[in-house]
Amino acid sequence: MLNFWATWCPPCVEEMPELDALSRELAPKGVQVIGIGIDSTAKIQQFAQKSGFSYPLLPAGAGGAELTRAFGNASAALPYTVVIGRDGRIRERILGRFKLESLRKAALSAAG
């Protein structure tokens, strides 16, 4: 599961505790959550250190908007979450704030 976010995006930051809990819950089932930050490396690293989330928060820098488009986000709006199956196919795309139960079901389905 990829979650595109930014430190300056309030809805992105608000959903991160739920992503962290989901990551911990579903890791034993083979689900990996990765946060892709659309921000500078320094800001992402600083945020990651302060937040203490268990899932990786990786910087995409200025090219992150194009990366979201490559995953089907034509507007490059945030937050944007993509659930990818074990076969590498995109199973779910969520633009904006996700609904936790729907995301959990999509992740479990993709994990097979």
C-alpha cells in the first residue's frame, strides 16, 4: 500500500495514525504500508523522527506529484492511497481521506 502525503497537508497528517495502526495490524498478513512524502528530504526526515510511526516514510521531493500521476492520480491531489496486489496490479485508488474499514478490506483482498 502506498500513501502519498505531505507535511503541509492537514488531511494527510490526520490519517497517518490510522495508517500506522493498520500497518501494525496487517503486517503479519504480509501487507506493507509505505508513505511517500511530497516534500523535501529534510522535512520528511524531521517529520518521521518526531512522529514515531512504524511504517516507512520516504521522500519523493518535487517529483512526487508526477509519481502520483503515474499511479493514476491525474490531479496530483493529496492524500492519495494506492493498494497494490501481490501480482503488482493496482487494486484500489483512493483520492482524499480514506475510510478505514474500506481500506482494510482492500488491503486484505490484495494480500490474497
